[in-house]
Amino acid sequence: MLRKYKYFIFCIIIILSNRINAQHLPLQISNIYSNNKITNYHGQKLILLDFWATWCIPCKASTIQLEILQEQLKEELFIVSITNENNKIVDKYINRHKIDLMVAIDINNKTIEKYNVNRRPYAILLDFDGNLIWQGHPANLDKNKILDISKHYSNRRNSKMLKDLFEIKEEAYSFSNNNTPVEQDELFMSQGNSYLENIFSRKDKYIYYQGNIEGLISCIYNIPKDLITSHTEPQYIKINIPTEVFYNNIDGLLYRLEQELNINIKTTTQKDSVFVVEDIKPNKLWDTFQIEWGEDRLTSNYIIGEERIQADNCSIAEICKIISENTDGTYIYKGYNNSKYDWDFTFYFRELMIEELNTEFGLYIHKEIYPTTRVFIEKKRRI
């Protein structure tokens, strides 16, 4: 009797919570790091946001329990694990402790601040309209409680798709004053107007680049240079960028470049007809021990031959950029895998290249209307 009374009170709280705390979708995140490997989103009435961090020791046990809960409630519940740490940090953690739930990155703290999340682990339970139902420690949610809540939505139809749950906000490319500043002495840069061959080389602690500013911006955004428009005089630079800055503080780096080079860097997104690349069989991708050129190599980490491209430690997005700049098409990676791989494939004939990338590396390439990032570089106006 007492148990039924508690659930009655709990359900009353749910109804009042829906009316008072409407927090509508979509949720703003930076990117989806990995998909849910237990179930896909197919109209579940309840969404659980699991806020975690790689430094949070209790989060590991909590994740395991939530994976069990997801396995038990595939039809009623969809779980998303959200962290505000960057992809590189998450990479290291996932390599040691795999997560089968969907993992999302909220690097700009949009969703974390929306729900005033100030501890880990922490969970938010929403209905499919984004109304807040429950919040607290995930250990306080169990299968029976979720099933009782879901009964109140049995007569309501959910027609939303996964794209309706999230709005990707890549605000790491904006220049807010809240960004961690990159100090002038962190970047060893010289500049001038004389021509320099473009070289992008990864070292242990520094990224070395020489060439025009468009080439550097292309490397930072990981897009081909034909998606960059410059309205400035040609500028050539030599620069050493700390690896930590290049991968984890892009906004601070871009802000410093704007200040040093007296330019403004702006981005827009528009839909274009491009070759979309998907890693449908990631187990076929080569590891990083197939090609070893060494850390001391002061040239780019890829070679363009007469018919083949070889690359040492390049991500799929980087390979798409290389292909785009050496063929007559634009190739965009549609995925969230930022790991590095080795590559060796033909590019002389498009059909042969697409076939080899599919059979040897598990990449599926097809033409599609797809959102692409374009960058505009302008000279700062004097006030």
C-alpha cells in the first residue's frame, strides 16, 4: 500500500513538473561523439540525459548501470551520456573504458547550464517534448520507476527523429571574450608577403605550419581550401602552435591569429552537392603502425604521388580534405570518429578510388546535398 502511495505522489509530481518546467527540444550540444550501440532512437517516450566526466570515478559504475537499464528498456527509454570535455580527452577515456550509450559533447556548456548541472554523475529525465520529469543521481532511477512513468505516455504518439533531439552548435569557432586566451609567447610566428610552400607537420608538443593563412585556416577547420574565401592581401606565415592549443583551444587560437594578422574570420554553413564519406566498417581502417615516417619529419604527413596518396596518422576528415584538394570534387566526412589512421590508396580515377576506399578501408562514398562549413577571411576595418 505504501509503495502504491509513493508512486501516486511521484506521478503527481511528474504532471506538475511538466506544466511548470517545460524545457523544449532541441538540446544544444557541440557534437555527437558516438551513437548508442544498444538501441537506436525510434520513438521512445522518455529521454534520459546522463551527465558525466572522465575524471569522475563514480561515473564509471553509473555508466555500467545505465547501460543495463538501456538494455532492459529499449522501447521506453533512450539514454544520452553528455560531457563538456573535448573529443581528445574523451578519446583517451573511451580507449580504456568503452561506453555503449550515445555520447554527446557539450563543450560550450549549453545543455549543462540549461539544467544547472553542478555535480557528476547527474541525470535529467525528459519526455519526448523536452519537458522535465525528474532530476537527480542516476542511482535513484530504476526499471520499475521508468516503466511506471512511461505508462502515462502510452496513448501519446512520438513522431520525433534523432535530429529533432539535438541542435549542433559549433561555438568553438566563435570569438567570445570568455575563451581561454592564447598568449602571444605561446605562438612562435613570423610573417611576410613572400611565397612559402604549404607544410603542415605534427610534432610531439607542437604543430608546425608554413604557408599562406588560407592553408592554416583550412587545417584548423579541416576543410578544403576551396571552401575558404579571403578578401585580404596574400599573407604567408611560419608558426609553431602548441599541440594542446591546436586541438583543445581552437577559439583562442583563432582569436590570437585575428589579433596578430589584423583579420576577421567568419563562418557560415550552407548545403552543397558534395561527396559524403561514411565509415560503415570502421574495423577495416588501418592502424597507425602501417606507415612510420617518424616525429622528426619536417614535411606534411602525407605524400601525393602520381597515382596514389599515402598518409601517416591522419583522421578520416583530414583524408577527405586531402582528397578534395587533389581531385575535382569536395569530400566531406559524415561521422564522429576523430582517431588517426594510416592510408595508402589510388586517387587518379575517381571510381577506382571510391572502390578501393570501400573495400580496403570500409568507407562508403556517395553524392549528397549536405551542410558544409565555409570560412571568410576579411581585413579588419579601422574604426
